[in-house]
Amino acid sequence: MVNTLLKSIRMLSDVLILTTFFLCVFALIGLQLFVGVMQYKCVRNPPNGWPQDQEAFSAYLKNESKSVIS
């Protein structure tokens, strides 16, 4: 029984190495596909309402102190 377990662990190590390799490859592909997509973030609601002109609105969104998660 012990011999069988040792043989199966050797075979499972090959499967584990192959699985880790494919996970790394897919992680790299995912990083390249979704680069820049996660640039949007949650921001706190401004106390006086949202700015009406586009420049003030963009400036509010780009301000790091207004983000929910810093």
C-alpha cells in the first residue's frame, strides 16, 4: 500500500507541474488581454452633487482622495 501511494505521488507531481504551467500561461494571457480595463474605480458621492461640466467631472474622478478604495 505504501509503495502504491509513493508511485501515485510521483505521477501526481507531473500533473501538478503541468497544471501550474498552464495556470501561469493563462494568467499571462489574461494580463495581456485585460490590461487597462480595470482603470475604473468607485468614487464617493460629492456632497454638493456631481459636477456639471466635463473638465470638473474628470478632475473629480481622477482625484485619488475621492476614491472609495485607496
